[in-house]
Amino acid sequence: MLKVEFSAPEADRRGTHLLVMLHGYGSDEHAMTRLFPFLPAGVTGAAVRGTFPVGDAFGWFLLDPYLDSDTAEVLQAASGLLAWVDQARAGGGYTGVSLLGFSQGMAMAVTLVRLRPAGFDAVVGLSGFIAENELLAMAEPLSEPVPFFWGRDRNDWVIHEDAIAATRKWLEENTALTARTYPGMGHSIGSQEVRDVMLFLKRYVVPGSRRSGSYKED
């Protein structure tokens, strides 16, 4: 069973939009709960703990320094997470479901969208990358481009240039992309980035918001 921390008690979640929040490698759900105070009204955050043990912390699948991964492990982790999302969607009374992932959590979020292209209203990817998957790529580009916010520091030393190039190519071909860069932020989540993410969520997932357009990268 997945370990999940919610930003609101169960009685207050019905009628809100569910934002599934996925932490990076060697971390846990508390890295995401720190964003709860900034979520727009009408959005419930669900910070999920990864299922892959990394010492005393967690991740989603085994990852080497070059960001390579085993496709079967990635798909297994994504399938388990999708099963939880489906359960939450069916019983929670939510208006919709979106994703937010940091670092490896972004790779998981993208994999979920690739498996369920019409299943999510919007996606936020922070300082992350995509996990390559030749099988899923055979059915792409996706027929329904999802609104996607991609935030990063151009000098992020963790995500190498080849991973950035592959990520950019996939996002431009498969999503309605809003891309932003934040000098000096490093491999982290910055305060200006948080403000931009919350504006993005207000625009695309808050009930009654207007959904249109996307932005080029700064």
C-alpha cells in the first residue's frame, strides 16, 4: 500500500482537484508536503512516497548517475501508481487529477501521461527528465497534448545535457508546453518557480479557470 500525505482532511477533499505530487530519488513524501501551503484554493495535494528503497529514503526505480533506468522497473512503478490514482479518482469525488513531479518524480509523471494520455488535466515537471521508453514511443506523439509546466535551472548539474535535450524534444512534440528557467536555483525548487507553478495550476486545474495557450521557454 502506498504511503500518502494529503494537504486536507478527507471531509474537505470532495469537489476539489487532486494534485498527485511525486518526490525525487533518495527522498520521501515530505519533500512535497512543504509545497502544501502554496497550493491554490480548490486543489488538494497528495504527496506520495516512492516504493523503491534508497538507503533510509525512497525513489521510484533504480537510477544510475547517467539517469539510465530499466524500462520494466519504470513501468512496474508507474502501473502501481496508476492503480492508486484510479482508486483515488473513483472514490474521492475530485473534479480532476493532475501531476507534479520533481527530478525522478518528473520522469514518473511523464510515464503516467504516456500510459494514460487523456487521464490527467495538467502536469508540472521540476528539475527533471523523461525515462526513455521505445515501446511507448511507438504510439507517439500523443493525440491529446496535456498542459505541461517545465521548470529548471539551465546550470542544474544533476540533469545532464543529453537528458535535457531528450526531455525538451519529447515535451515539445507531446505537450502544450510552458517552459521556464531560474538562474541560480540549482537542483531544487525555488520560490519564484513555486509562484509560477501555482499560477499555472490556477489557470489549468482550478474549477472555472480558463484553459488556453502555452508559453515558450525564457
